[in-house]
Amino acid sequence: MKEELSILVQAQYPLIYLVTSEEERAEQAIARIAQQKTQHQRLFVWTVTRGFTEYGKGQQTHHNTISPEAAIEWVVRQSEAGIFIFKDLHPFISAPAVTRWLRDAIASFKGTEKLILLMSPYMEIPLELEKDVVVLDFPLPNLGELQSVLQRQLDKTRSRRAAPDVQEKLLKAALGLTQDEAEKVYRKAHVKAGKLTETEVDIVLSEKKQLIRRNGILDYIEEDETLNAVGGLDELKRWLTQRSDAFTEKAREYGLPQPKGMLILGVPGCGKSLIAKTTSRLWSLPLLRLDMGRVYDGSMVGRSEANLRNALKTAESISPAILFIDELDKAFAGGAGSGDSDGGTSSRIFGSFLTWMQEKTSPVFVMATANRVERLPGEFLRKGRFDEIFFVDLPTPEERGAIFKIHLAKRRSDISRFDLEQLATVSDGFSGAEIEQAVIAAMYEAFAQEREFTQLDIIAAIKSTLPLSRTMMEQVTALRDWARQRARTASASAAEYQRMEF
């Protein structure tokens, strides 16, 4: 990105929009670009509180440049070449006078070496300027830049002799943070432990999780369960196990491409979300959940799109990682055709996400689940979006027995008194979630009578429950019919169940 920015400056592009929240670091990068030119360009910075000041020349301000209109007019009047940075112009840029002044400035810059660079954490571009502006995302610090931050902290704490492997772990733990955030986290780790060693990696990681959570859109999920907590789904487990080392350098040297993602369709309550969560343990990758409901923000035009960009950029910055989107059918239902109801926000969000999925090169594995395939836009199901589409059907008798074994073993150390085969037979048509609730209901019944729960309690709970496969028989049948020709079965023994009718 920095090379691209340098090329745009040398090519005399008149208007550049730099999306970043790291003002100081971005200013330093722009200052280096200005100094590298044959004829050094002067660099000016504008804020709504101070007007224009020249970069590196102290606090001296240029009078009467507080208002955006006056500031742009001042730029137009300058005869010398220069780069003029406007910080946080996005709240004012759609005002007719500001938009007009920017267009006048662009026209006047022809044949000069003047350019305006808009710097803001949010992108807001009026329709009138879309053909004239170039948008760039300023990247988060890489390992080399974080190395400088860590070394400064090590120098301050007299820990210069930290082993290279320890430094590497401290650096990788801070990937995804801004330079300022990384500096604060290293300081916190030193204050808390009095040193910076391998032991303090967990302190850096815990703070990093808090920083990710604070963005309000991504959740950092820590899952203690392993794949053994999922009953059945042997084909899906095998597919995931085969790719457990897919993001390693060994896989790259072998010539394997990085997996893009997978979509898990199926009947509600059959373990789709659980297997998505347990995959992070299997692959030893961080799991980030993208809450699409939090992406949408009507407080400001363009804020929703900025929220999605920031979330995806954060996921990429800490990659390799798993990006988990639960109930994709609800998140993007009708997204391609909802322009009339929300001013086109849903359509733009939908389009941006599809483009990112298709073009991303970072090792972010998208793991999505859905219950209602008919609500999904067709673009999601096209080959190339996901590596594989799996269908999770209702559990077979063998799988139901395995699910009963898992849930009983969680609650009692000795489960030999339970007849798993009988429970599997009685619970015909039940999902994994319904089986768990039957066990819990049996325990409540026995607890109220101050006794241990038994096989008969579980059977009674099962018989008093009408499973979803019967209450939503038409929906389950339609989903099976769709998946038979279009998706891969998550369980090798589920084919017989796809032919059954409830």
C-alpha cells in the first residue's frame, strides 16, 4: 500500500482518500514519501480545531483555515507544490459547498504538484467525487514494524537479551494491533510481570482479545470442546482433519492453496455451530465471530460499510484465523435486492462481502452455517466462494447413540446403567440439541424428586417432546431434496435418512 501511495503521489493524482485510524503513523509514511521526491514537497495538515499547520514546523497555524471551505480555498491559492492532508473531513464532505470546493481544487491542480489527501477512519465519498478519488486502506503494522515497538520496550526494561524465539512469539501475539495498541500492551505486560519473556505472551494475547471485542462487531471465541464433543458427522470431521495443517509453511512448500472456507447447511440443532467452534481447537487457529447485526449502523451514511471493512481488515491482520458467521441465511437474506428498503446499504454490504470472499489472499477461513437454503442469495452458492458445501442431516441411530453417550458422560462419570441403543431407537427424528434437552429435562424431573435420573426419565422426556423434524416436516424435506444434488453429506451413514419421511 505504501508503494502504491508513493506512485500515486508521483503520478500527481489530485485526490487520495486514506482510510486509517493511525494518524501519526500514516503522517510519518506520507512525510517520507514527500522527502523522497526530487523536489521535496511541503506537507500541511488540517484539522477542524486548528486549521492548517505545516508538518514538522511546530504549532504555527495558518489563519482563517478552520472551516473546510476556507481551508480548501487556501489550498487552491497556494502557488507552491505540496501535499495537503485533511484529517476527519468525512462529516463535512457531503456539504454542497465543500464538495464543490473539492471539485474546483481538483480542476485547478492540473499541471501542478499539489494534491489533497483525506485521512479518516471512515470512508465517506459524495457521488460527485467518486470518479476523482482513489481510496487506499492503510495497513496495520507488520512484524518488522512491531519489532521496532518491541525493541524500544525491551530497551526501556533492560531485556535486550530476550531469545529470538521469545521475541517472535511476542510479535505474533501482537499482530492485528495498531502501533499504539501494541506499545501499550507491551507496557502493560511489563508492568504486570516486571519483565517481557515467553510467559508474558498470554498477557499480550488476553489484551488483544479485549481490543478485538471492543470493536463491537467481532467476537473472540474461546472453545474448550474438541471434535470428540460432536456425535457423528464422520465425513465432515475427516475433511476438517485432513486440512488441519493447511495454513502451515509446509503446505505452501508442497504447493497446496490455502482453504477459502466452507458452508454448513442443515436441520437446526444438528451441530453446525458446534463443529464450527471446535474446528478452531483442531486447527489451533483463533476463532472470530462476525455479528452481521452489529455491522448495520444507520447513524451515519457509509458507517455500515466501514464497519464491515474494519472487521474484515482486523480478521486479515491476525490471520491465519477462522471467521465464523452463524446463520448466514438470516444475515444476508434478500441482501441483493433490498435497496428500496434501506437505501441500498444491504446490497452494498452484500456485494462488498462477496468481493472480499472471492479476491482475498489472506489466510482467513470463512466458516458459515445456514438453516434455510432458500433464503440464501444464489451468489453465495456459486463455486469458488466456498471450498465445500456440507449438508448436516438429522442423526442416524448410531449417531444418536453417540450423542447420548457424549451428553450423559458430561454429567455422570458412570453411564453403564443407560441403554444407549434403546435411547437411540426411541429418539427417532430428534436432533442433537433435542437429545441434549431430553437429558436435561430428565435430570430436572429426578432432581425435583430428590433422586438420581434414570433411563425411564429420559424416555419419558423424549415421548413428551415433538421434534422439529415433525413440526417442520415440509421444510426438512425441501432442504434434503435441495442438498441431495448440490451439497456433500456430512455423514457417510446419513444417506438412508435423506430418503425417510416424517
